[in-house]
Amino acid sequence: MKNSIHIIATGGTFDKIYDELKGELTFKNSHLPEIMKRVRCTVDYELTFLPLKDSLLMDDDDRSKILESCRNSSAEQIIIIHGTDSMDLTAKTLGSAFLNKTIVLTGAMVPYSVSGSDAIFNLGTAVSYVQTQKVGVYISMNGRCFTWDNVRKNRKLGIFEQLPV
């Protein structure tokens, strides 16, 4: 697996589906296997599924599990599918650990299962960035790539942007 990309699914809007009975967005299974088949990705990759969780509900224990998954991975390139609301906190945890790997976090503002989703676009750019960026931790959203220590989610505009100077 050393020369492949390790993709770790943790949940977030990316993997949510509409539950008709509950009338809310929830999780069932990750869409990643279907997406990777659909986009015909020819890069070697391995998928790992952590418990799918809304990032607003993630805590330090969840971030520790993500860190350990990255630390224990034999891959040098890792993509983490993560909810956008606390993606920066997980990126900070990973960036502060200095793992000597290229790690890119990405997610979606609109679930893959909903028309108009940005999930496939964001995953595609993350696959490119994880192969081209130097060792470090990044957030890839909206066609851009940010270092873990210079990014925030602009909740009014629904985009990620560099921190103000």
C-alpha cells in the first residue's frame, strides 16, 4: 500500500442520505465505493471506514482515532473524508502531529446523494492534491488547497478561505 492512496471516510455531509422516516439527513453506508467505481479512478487506493459521524458531534476522542488511523497507515498519501464544520480542528490535530505524510481533508457542502452535490468534485481535487503537494496537512475544498494552519470555513459564504492577515 506504500505507493497507493489511503482514503479514510469519517462521515460528514459528504456521506449523508435523506431518511424519509425520520425526515432528516443521516448515515447508512459510505458512498465512496460507488463513487470510486463511477469516476473510474485508476490510481491505486485503499478505503477505510471509521464510524460515520456529523463533524459537529466529533470530539477529541474521534480526532485521536483519525490521527491513529493516519499514523498506522503504511501509505504516504492519505485523504480524509470529513464533515466541514470541524474539519479545521481535525486538520490542526493532524498537522500538529508531524506525521511525515501528505494528508488532505475534504468533504462536501451538499451530500453526494443530493442533486448538485460538490462531493465528487472535492474528492477529485483531493486525489490530485494528495499526489502533488509536499508532506503536510491540507484542506481541499471548492477547487482550492489550503495548509492546515491557514484556513477557515466562511459560514456566510459556504466556502473555505485563507485566514485574514
